[in-house]
Amino acid sequence: SPGSLFATEAMRAAGLLLAWALLRPAATQQCHPAGPGGVLRFTDTHAEIRVPALHRVPSSLDPLYGLVRRCLDLIQQNPLPTELLRAALNDPSSVRTSQVVQYELGYVVCAAVALLFTVAVPVAGMCFCYCRGRRRCGGRLRAHRRSLGCRRHCLLACLSLTSLVILTSVVCAFVTSQRVKAQMEPGLGAVPATLRTLRQHITNIPQGVQMVVDQFEVPRQQIISDLGGLSRSVGLSIHTQLKAMTYAALADLQDRAGDLQTSLHHLQILDKTARALASARAELEPALRERRRRVVALLDDPRCTSCASVLGRAQGLELGADYSKVPSVEKVLKALAGLPRSDFAEMIRQGNGTFNSIPELAVERMAQVIQDLRDEMARMAEKVQSIANSFPLPDYTQPVSEALVKAEDRSQPYLREVERFERYRWIAGTVLCSIILLILACNIIGMALGAYGLSKREDPSDYECRGEAGAKFLLVGVGLAFLFSWLLILLVFATFLVGGNIQTLVCRNWVNQEIYKFIDTPGNLPPSMNVTRQLNLRRDSNLSATYRECKSGAGLWEVLQLDRSYDLNEHLKSPKYTADFQKRLGDFTAHLGDVRLLRSEGRQDLETFAHSGVDEVDYGRFQEEMKNPVVQTSIPGLARSLEGLQKMQRNSTVAGRLAAEAQALWQMQNSTVQSQEALVAKLGESVQFLSHLAPHLQERVKTTLANTASVEARLPVHAQQILRQEIGCFTRKELRYFTQYLNWVGQTLREDVASCQPLATALDNGRVILCDRIADPWNAFWFSLGCCTFFLIPNIIFAIRLTKHFRPIRNRLM
């Protein structure tokens, strides 16, 4: 129908406009976002020679450690003795005792207290033994008083409290002593292990750098894999983005070719049918005239009954439509003679096939550049190898390795001595702590037996064996305290002197980095201990600066003294390796959109069709003539009327003639008129098609030719734009792989393979092991043992005083 045809054309025009709108921004279309596969995974090849960082582990004894450190800060308030240490290291004979005493004044006072305790307690013990031998000490009460019960309870409470304090202290001493023993062995073993790990780290730097360089195989394989699908991906992208426009143009062209074929067919029908109708009319006219005369004469016969009613219709039995008057289409047919000269179906099939072969064409056209890029990847691997070849460290780390070997060798004897003395300390501490526990056991048994004996004694002057046994247990504890207190105070002072100085002289100044400042100050160390020279550090650097740089993740090449500077960032610039790769992709061009949709003879056929005059024919004349019937009066109706009259006639002759005339009319209708009506119907279909096509023919053909020419012209341009876009996206994607690799190389070299961070980590680990894991429990040990020792004095006093209450009173006072 005309409405559906117009709607179809409107939809096709809209489709072309949409395709054009979608195609225009193709040059600025964004690249596809990189998925998870765009992140490269590299192998960690240097993990086995790292120095693990140690940290202070929170402990339930931390409050005790803090208390001990505050006590030591009160005992030793002097800062790091810079002048004294300088003199001791450079000229030991120049060190005066007064300087040492002045700095260690707090420890000297503690030594005096320890000496006084060491002398006074055994002397007091001997005096007690002498008095006890004279029965003047630890005897019996002479009289019973009412206040004795209160005094006894007070002494029991004080001795119990003192015993509880001693018990708590000795438990802490046991725990801290065991912790020192547990930490000492791995701590001492960590020193040579760390030195060996550092030396291995430095020695394996060339192999580590080569391993890092070898990891270039990861991005190289990924890029080669991507190159394998680049050409087909480009071709598919061009095909996908341009197919809407191309298919729409081919469909429009196919419609115009169909219009040409169909129009030519209908024009031929129109001409042929109009001629046939004119010829048939000429043949029908005499027969129809003769038939009218005969029917009119019959109906006008007086013998014909009731025939007057049909006479008027018989007289109107004349020809209707005259198709000799309609316009001729011979001129149009002559203009279209021989058309179509082109095989539009084959032309469209070839254009469609050429366009659909763009992916395969892209593979063929890009084969050489893909091979060139693969070769470029091999050359790029050689350039990356220059990172390892130009890495300068192997020539400058020898002094560091030698210093580490020397430090490891020299540390072994001292570490063995420390381990031996630690074993002696642990044995002595365990024995003395066990003696303290024995004293506490005597206290507990003595108080228990004494209190039980008192509860069973009815008369204070009566003898009670359990009370006497309790008193003797208390005196045994007193004797043990007098006997071993001097050994306790000596062990306390020895461990205090060592642990306290480690804490105040070393750990405290290590934490605030005063030790590093002392080492960095020229003249403080003798020339043989020049750390900067031994470690081959930069001339403008020192230990503090090197420690900070290493702590922040600097590379060894940044802190060592190199004859020439080495800039890693310069070696890791991506353009240094990817310039040729980018240039080859940037310079590549290929003509992938040369698709011929309409050849010149096809275009000429459509132009001839548009100017053939199809739109100039007056199809209205055909439609007006088709409104007229072939015969003015309906022959079937007239025939049926005659048949009806036949039945009414009395005269058989008239009836016979009416039947004959009716039969003749039916024969004319079936043989001649019906065939002409069929030709009119056929003519009407062609007229309807051509009348709806003609007004828009030239515009449609013009639009089709313009669209086809435009698509043919735009296809190469947009195909080139899409090619550049896809290559640009591919280049950026592959450069991201390069960037990932080079960033990983820089990070791995700085933080792992050639990092000086292990040096800072080793120093921090040394502080954690010495100060946090050994010195803290060591100092807590002597502090706890010292509490036990000093609380033995009130323990002795309370125990001696309490023994009198467990023995019978000599005189009873009423």
C-alpha cells in the first residue's frame, strides 16, 4: 500500500541518519577499559635473602619494664659521655678514674649500698648467732600481757605481707630469668645470621638484577600475544563500526534496483494492456451494436409480454471505457530500453563481500608490521638487558662485604663468651631464687605450725611441740637469709651494673640516635673504626644520613661512593625502550575501507531510470478511464432479465428468441467482456504502483546515488580513523605493560634486590634484640631479685620477733 511504502522509506532514511550520527564520533571514541588481565604478575625472586624486620612484642611484663627504665633514668641522669668515650676509644691511657666515677656516680652510690648490704647483713647474722648462742636473741617472752595477741597478729600480718612481696618478686625473677635465657640464644645467633644475610644480599645483587631484567619476558610474551590478535581486532572494529552505514546504503541501493526492475515490468504491462484493451474494444463494438439492435427489436415486438421494462436497459447496451484515449508510455519504454545494463544483485553481493572481508584484509595488510613489531620486541629485550649490564654496584660493594665478614669473624668470640656467662648467670639466678623459695617455705611452714600450736595451747606457759617447730622453721629461714643474702646482693649488683649500663649508655642513646651522631662526629672514632670509609659511603654522607636514607627505601647505589653517578630513573624511562615500537605503530597506514558499492554503469542505469519520464506520465487519465465499465449496461444483468421474461411469454417463438438472445449475451460476457475486465484489473495494479512511485522517483534515486557516493567516500576516511584509534588504544595498552614492568623494576631494585634498607633493618633488629628482648627482661630480673634481697631484712626482723610468740612464756602474770 502507499502508506506502508512511505513508512519503509522513512525508516531507511532514519537508519542512514542514525548510522552517520554513530559514525561521526568514531575518531574520538574512548578505548575499551582495561580489565583484570591488564595487570601483569611478576615472580618474586629475591625473597629468600631478605632481612626480616623484628618488632617489640607487647608483653604482660611491660609495666615492670617501664618501672625499671624509670628507675635507671633516675640512677643515671647523665647524657652520652662524648668526651669520655672519645678518650677511651682514641687514647685509653688518658681516661681518668675520676671521670668515670663522675659519670657513673649513680652506679657508684648503688655499689656503696650493695657493699654496705654485703657487709652489714652477714655481720648482723653473726651477731644474731652469737646472741642466740647466749640465749639472748630469739628466746621466749618473759611475761604474759594482754597486748601480746595484738602484737602477735600484727607480726603475723607483716611477715605474711613481706613473704607475699618476696614471693611475687621471686616469681618475676624466675620468669624474667627464663625469658633472658630464651631470648639470649636466638638473639646471639641472629648477629652472625644477619651479617651473613646482609653479605649474601650484597653478593647476590648482580644475580638479583639479572633476575629482575629476565622478568621482561612477562610483558614481552603478553605484548606478543596481543600482537597476534591486533590485526583481526582492528578489522573487526572497522567492520563493526561501519557496518550500519554500509548495510543501510546497500539496502537502499537494492531498493532502487528493485524499483527499476518493477517499474520497467509495470510500464511494459501498462503499454501492452492498454493496446490490448483498445484492440478488444474495436472488435467488441460491431458485435455489441448488432446484439443491441437484435435485443431492442425483440423487446419492441408487440408479442413480447412485459418487455417494455427492459427495453431502456437494452437500448443502453453500448461500449464504456475507451483506452485509446489514455497517454502512451512508448517514450518511457524507449528511454528504458535495454535496462538494467548492470547486474545489481551481483554488484551488491560483491560490495557486501568486499566489506565483510575487511577483517581478513586487515590481517593480510598488517602482517608485515606485526612481524616488524615482534622483531622490535627482541631488540627491546636487548635494550632492557642494559639495565643489568650498566648496574654499577658489583664494583663498589666489595668494601661493604669485607666489613661484614670482618664484623662476623670478630663477633664470634665475644658472642661465645656472652653465651657462657649467660649460662652461669642463669644457673646462679635459678639457685638463689630457689633458696629464696626455700626461705619462703620456712616462713609459711613456721607461721602455720606456730599459729596452729598457739590455738592448741591452753596455758601460755605450757610447752607445745608444734609451736616450737614453727619457731625453729622461722629461725631456719632467718639463717638461710643471713647466709645467702650477700650472694644475692652480689648477683643483683653484677647484673644491675651490666644491664643498667646497657640500658642507659647504649639503648637510651640508640633510640634517640645519639650513638649515630657520636659516630658521625669527626675525631670521635679512631681511624681504624672509620665506618664511612669501611662501608664505602658517599663522602658527603654519614651514618645518620645513610640510616635515614636506607630507612626510607634508598638504593645502595644512592648511598655508596661511586666514581660516577648512576641515575636509575634515567634508565627506567619508558621512551628509551619504546620509541621505535611507538614509531612503527604510529607510522603504519593501510587502506582497509576501499569498498565499491555502485559501479558507473549501475549509476548510469539509475540516472536513466530517474530521467526516463516515468514521473511525467499522466496516470490520472488511466485512473479516470478505469472508472468507466467496459460496457455501459451490465450484460449479466440484462441476460438474467431476458431469462426472466422468457418464463413470462405465452408465445413460444418469442420465448425462444429471448432465450437465444440471453444465451448470446452470456457468451459475449464470458468470452469477451470478462477478458477485458481482467486486463483492466491488471492495468489497475500497474497504474497504482507507478502512480505512487513516480512523484518521489527522482528524489529517491538522487538520495540513493548521493548516499552511495558519500558512503564510498567516507568509508576509507573513517576506516583510517578507526585504524588510528585502535592502534592508538593498542599502543597505550602495551605502553602500560612497559610502564608496569619498569615501575616494578624500580620498586624491586630500590626496595628489595639492591636496597640498602636491609642495613637499616639490621640496625633496628639489633636494637630490638639487645634492648627490647634481652636488656628489658635482664634488668627486670635484677630488679625483681633485688626486691627479694632487700625485703629479706624486714623478713628477718619479723621472723625473729615472731618466734618468741610461738614458744611458752616463762612467767605467767595474773
